[in-house]
Amino acid sequence: MPLLFILFFSHCLFAQVVKPGAHDHCQNFAELAAKNVAGKDYKIEVKDRNSKILVMAFHGGFIEPGTTELARAIVGEELSYYGFEGLVDSETDEASYTSSLLHLTSSKFDEPLLMKLALAKEFCLAIHGFGGVEADFCIGGTNVDQRRQITENLSKAFPDLKSCELCCNPFNGTSLKNPVNRCLKRGVQIEISPRARKQILRDAKFRKDVAGSLRKALLVEP
């Protein structure tokens, strides 16, 4: 194979690698809040219940569509919830089904209410969306036991969709700066493909089934 072709092919491969936060407009939450208006550009929803489990979707709304809806289905009336929703429908990338306008990568998402809530809970579950093709459910985070249990549950419940553990580098959610790993026993992050998130939005039964599978892994009755 000609050397020139090899160099060109290698360059293309590296050019397609997307680093977390590569398209962020801000470096921390304070900067994001200063540039945007709460209630107009974004909203925060907190439900602090008598629960050891915190479910978070801080790339919700138009940022990573489908994540807010699934997270709410998981929490039901029992679990604690933190949601950050982008309210502006702009800069949406159709292929990845995400928007970078109000995206703040996980390790930079230091919103005070979320930080305080996570530190008070035993376990965190974070729902995200991504545009990768590695899997439909990429299960990351640093709670190894729950990570494996969730991967097993999703694989059994949805054999037509691919679920895998730590398979979507660099989106595996293992940074200790990630809010999902701020809980006492740390947590699990789930990155969901565009096709699965679109089904979550349009199919109430599918959304309920995914939520039920995750609640079962967390030993919460559906």
C-alpha cells in the first residue's frame, strides 16, 4: 500500500475522533449561566426525595434529546432527580442527534445544586446521549458492580440493541470530576445512541421497558 495513502487514511481516522467537550461554548457552569438566561435558554429541575439513589440528566432537552424523558421515567415517584434542559432548538447535529449550544461536558458540569445533591446520595445514575456507532447503550462510570449489572440487564431485555461496558472511549464516564462519580458509592453513566433515543421519545412502552430494566438493576420495583 502506498505510503501516501496510509498517511492520508490515518489522518482521516484521527480527524474523526471527537474529544469530550470539543464543541463546548463554556468552560464551567458559571460561565454558561452568565451567557444564558434561566427559564428562557435553560431550566433546572430538582427532586430531592428520601432516596439513596440520584438519577441525573444534565444534557437534557434539546442538548441530547430523549435523556430527560428516560430519566424521569426511571425516577418515578421514589428516586431523587436532577435535570438540566436546554430550551433552545439550535445547532442540532442530525447524525449524532445532539446539540452543542448548551452542552457542557461532564467533567466541567459543576452546577452547585447538582454538586451538593450528588455528595449527599449513595449512588448516581447518569443518562446521556451520544452519536457513536459502538453501541446503543454504552455503560460506563466507576461503580463496577452496578455497571456490570446494568449491562447484563439491558443485554437480556433488549437483545436487538447492543449494550456493552466501557466500550465508547472517550465517553466512558470514568473521570472523578464527572458528577456521576461524586456520590458516596460513585455511579454509572449510560450513553444512548440516536436510534435508541428516538425510540424512547416516540414509543412510550419502550421508554417504560428501558426504565424498568434500569430500576430492576438498582433493586427498585418497576
